[in-house]
Amino acid sequence: MKVAVIGTGYVGLVAGACLAETGNDVFCVDIDSDRIASLKEGKVPIYEPGLADIVHRNYESGRLQFTVDTADAVSRSLVILLAVPTPMDDDGSADLQYMFDAARQVAAGINGYKVIVDKSTVPIGTAAKVRSIIAEITDHQFDVVSVPEFLKEGNAVEDYMKPDRIVIGCDTPQAEEILRDLHAPFVRTGHPIIVMRIASAELTKYAANAFLATKISFINEIARLADQVGADINDIRRGIGSDKRIGPYFLFPGLGYGGSCFPKDLNALSFIARTNDVDLKVVQATIDSNEEQKQFMPRKIIKRFGKHLDGLVFALWGLTFKANTDDVRDSPALPIIEFLLEAGACVLAYDPQGMVNAKRIFNDRIKYALNSYDALTGADALVVVTEWNEFRRPDFERMKSLMRQQILFDGRNLYDKSKMSERGFEYYGVGQA
């Protein structure tokens, strides 16, 4: 099948590469000519495990092509995926200007029946608006459907190739048949294709992210309480996660969720509800709780050192919002760094993949280490922010020899508190009083 993917960001590039991997001819389109030129040169602009390999393999085979010509790609394709940014606007709503611009560009290239797929996360009713925009430009028959993505950054290729489910929102048998055929290779293990109304599909994506974010905020709140009452959140997490009704997933306490999806999608869902006279109290509480969690580590540091940190050096392990990505958007590292700088501390940071993006935010306000141990030289304390594998089993003796003071703030509970004490560290975790 021939497929055009409009947008070569995180969702678009992963979708295009994975669809090409299953034998389709895919045309990835972007208005950014420099980005397209880089992709043609083999430079993948985002870090995602396994993505570069399948991009290179399918580009070399000719199944994956990159172009700035939207009309040409659309005219040669049966299915067109709209995978453009939908950033958060000032009022919390999703900004759909890129989606609607893409719809107009797609309309100009329609030369026969097409299935237009809203792949970006969009508010309820967006498919109807896209349909209206395209219908004003072309007389050809087309369908607009919703097939939301459920990808985890750091595991996106695996999620796309082996999804838990595929949700299709459509209202015509013709579009449903085409989309079932397109997605059939991804569900050979028996995971379901769930077909529903378009509005239901649009809301399903928001509901899924809101529920996962709620689990994160819940365990973070319990961790804050555990910190005060002398309980251990690790024991509590195991105690409640063994209940099949709850499950162990997304019950790891930390410093708050971040990235490109949860913050944007929960605010958009809250906005959608308000404009429809519905008060989503749980969703709003999740948003508020996550903002509170961002101050958890600064308060720990203040309790240990006081409010003034002049002359102190803090090492930071991790800048991205989670491991296996280069994404620093809404990362818990950002408010921690801002707090440390405002309090007068010097920050020496290291991240395996997030340094370039962090430099765009902080420039030379912080220092950047060559590796994790380099960051510890002369440090009065280490703050672990991101759960990269290389941070899990470091050389603790080497760490002690490099640090001026052996104080460790573990924002991911990577280490055992009692063992760290035995090793000579003053250790502070999350929910481990």
C-alpha cells in the first residue's frame, strides 16, 4: 500500500519507518527542507532506540522516501497520515493551526479516493473540521478517520510494531477495510483492532494518557506522605501493585511526569471538558499534583543545605524527562536546575542523549560533563533525575573519591537506601523516610 505521512517529527517518522518496514511504500513529507535534506543524508533528528536502523534500511531499499512536495506524495498515496505538532496554546487547548494547514496542503494533492488519518493527538471534533476544510478544496471522494498513536518515548518502535491494540475511529466500511489491511501485520499475535466512532477514538487517546498520568501522580503523592510518616514507598508500591485490579505499571515514584505528551494532553483534555461544561476534577488534580511534585527535590535540598547554596557544586545525572530519549520538554530536571541556579549553586550536568537539547535552554548557565563520573568532580551533592541504565550500577568507590561531599539525592530510587549508607553516602530518596 502507498502511504503519505505529513510531518517527520516523533510520531510521523516512527509511523513512516514502521509502515515501510512492513512492506508499504511510504512518502514522509515535511515543510522543513533542511530536515528532509538531513534525513536523506541518513541523519535521524530524534533519538529513539531502533529508529535509525529501520529508517536507514527502508530508505536504502526505496520503500521509505523523504520529500517536501506534499501534493505529489498525496497524489501517489491511498492513505495519508496527518502527524503534525499540536502544541499547547496559552489557554491549555491544543493549537490546531498545523493540522489545518496540513489539511489544506493535502487537499491540493487529492486526485482520487483517499483515506485521511488524524494521527496526531487532537481534540474531539477535529476530524470533522479537517473533513470540512478538505471538502471546500476538492470534489474527490475521501474519508477522514482517527487512528491515535499510543507510543512511549524510548520504546516507540517496539510499541508501533507490537501494539497492545489499534484504535480506529471511522464511519465508512471502505475506510475501515483499508485501515484493517494496513494494520494487519502489526496484530498477528492476536492483539485487537478496535473500531469505534471517530469522536470516541479521539477521546480514547486523551483518556489513556490521563489515566496513566493519574497513576504517576497518585504514587508520587503517597511517596510524599511516606516521607513524612516513616514508611517506605518501595514496600507500598509492591504491596498495592500485586493487586491485579491495580497492577505494577506506572507505580514508580519520581519527580513528576514530563515530555511532549502528558502535560500537553492533560491540559487539552481539561480545556475540552470545561468548554463542554464538564468538570474533570481527577484530571485537574493530577495536573496540580504533578506541579507539586516538581518541588519535591528542591525542598529536600533546602532541608539538607538551607535556602542559600552559594559556593556549592551540584552534579546532575539526567536531563531528559525519561530514559532512552533526547526529549527534555517538561523534564523534572528543568525546575531543579532553575532552583539550584537561583539559590547560587553551580550545576555540572550529564545525560547520555539530552545534552544538545538542554544547551538550547540553559546555554552556558550550567556546565556539561563528558560523562557521569566527570560530573562528580568536586561535587557537594549528586542529584539523580533520569533512570538511564548506566546510572543504575556505578562504581560507588570511584564516586566517593571524586565528590567533595558524599551526598546523594536519588529522584528515581535507583539505589537501596541501607546499602548506600553502608557505602558511606548520605542518601535521600523519594518516599524513603
